[in-house]
Amino acid sequence: MPELLSDAQIDEAMADLKDWRREGNTLRRTVEAYDFPTAIRILDAVAVETEKLGHHPDVDLRYKTLHFSLTTHSVGGLTVLDTELAHRIETAAGSYVRAHE
């Protein structure tokens, strides 16, 4: 079972995650896609990464907007799985979002 991260460890892991915000024991990020099909492609790319990691986000898809929420429910807070998944979401989403900006 993964261990909870300290505030300092979370801050360090989030140093290059400028579009993510911490709300208590949750990391949140909203991604605005070019259109609905692009949002689905982003979600598909994220799904592939979550399966590799074995850790899954809560996702709310509204037309071309994706809202991601990350926490490790089994330990009641943030772990390395959450910060690693945030980085993977950035990579997956960035390959689509930047291509259409």
C-alpha cells in the first residue's frame, strides 16, 4: 500500500505541475480540449496511462472540458501514485491540447 506524502513532498512533486491545484487531500486539474472528439482522445490516452500505473482518477467530462481529481482513497490522502498520475495526465493531455492551441 502506498504511503501518504508529506506537504513538502507534495509541493516538490507539484513544482512542474503549474495547472494543477491542491484542495486538501485532492489534486485537481481542468483541461479544455479543442472539441469533443479531442476530449475523448485525451481521455483515452489518460486511460491507457492509468491502467499502466494501476491508479485511476475521477473524471468529469463536459463537452470539451475534462475535470480530473486525484487522491488515493485507500489511504485517505495523496501518495506518489497521485503525483505520478498527474504527470502522466499532463503528458497525455498536452500532446492533444498544444497541437490545437
